[in-house]
Amino acid sequence: MAASAEETFTVFMRESQPRVAVALSAAFGADAARDATAEAFAYAWEHWDRVGGMTNPAGYVYRVGHHRASKQRRTPAVVVPEPSNHDPWVEPGLVPALRRLSPRQRTVAVLIDGYGLHPQETAELLGMSRSSVRRHHERALHKLRSALGVAIDV
């Protein structure tokens, strides 16, 4: 017996929503990501007959959310909240250094290094080639190390 549209969408959402939300959060901050993720998945449900048949529906939903968040963007993206007395210690220079990265570099670095996504998974989610993800990641790490004064052992 074939699964209903509602069942296939529910499985898709359960598997894809966390990754899409993390990617949008890395690009636009947590508040904007919540709204954009909800709107993107609502759009996907409304058009599930078309979206469900796509090769990379999660990447498509990410792009819908990205488009909506960029149209609604009110404040600069903040990937990591500013430290307060109640927050765990965060390198003080990290937030400003992340803000200086390009949106793609920041998103790729946060997904791979912050959330532990595999580069291939990141590429699929963002609709990029793996070599593009690798290039953005390398550039982001170079800029972050430079901004934070971190030397790597070679």
C-alpha cells in the first residue's frame, strides 16, 4: 500500500526540518530562522505534489526559507549570542569574526564545525557542489583563524 502525501511529508519534515533550521539559523540568526523554517515547510506542504518529487526537496525548502528570511531581514545575522553572565564562555572575538565572514562562509562553517554536518550533507542541503562547500569552509577557517590569532600545527 502506497503512503499518503501526509505520511510522506511528515517523514520528510521529521528528517529535514532540523538541518534546514540549523542552516537558516547559521545564515540569519535563530529568530529569523524559526519564522523562515516554518514558512518554508508550510510552502512545501502546500506544494508537496511538486516538491515531494524533487531530487533534493530539503535543499529546495532551504532555498525557499533563505529567500523569505532575506526579504524579512531586519537585523544583521547573529550566529552565536553575545555572552552574558548566564551563558557558557564563548571566545569574545568569535561573534565579530563570524559576522565578518560572507553569508555562505558563515553558514558552511557553522554547519560543519558547529553542528557537525558532513561536507557532502552540507552541500546537498545548501544546493552547492562539494568543492564549493570545501572552498567556502577553507576560506572561513582561514579568516576565523586570522581574526582570532590562532596558528595551526602543520
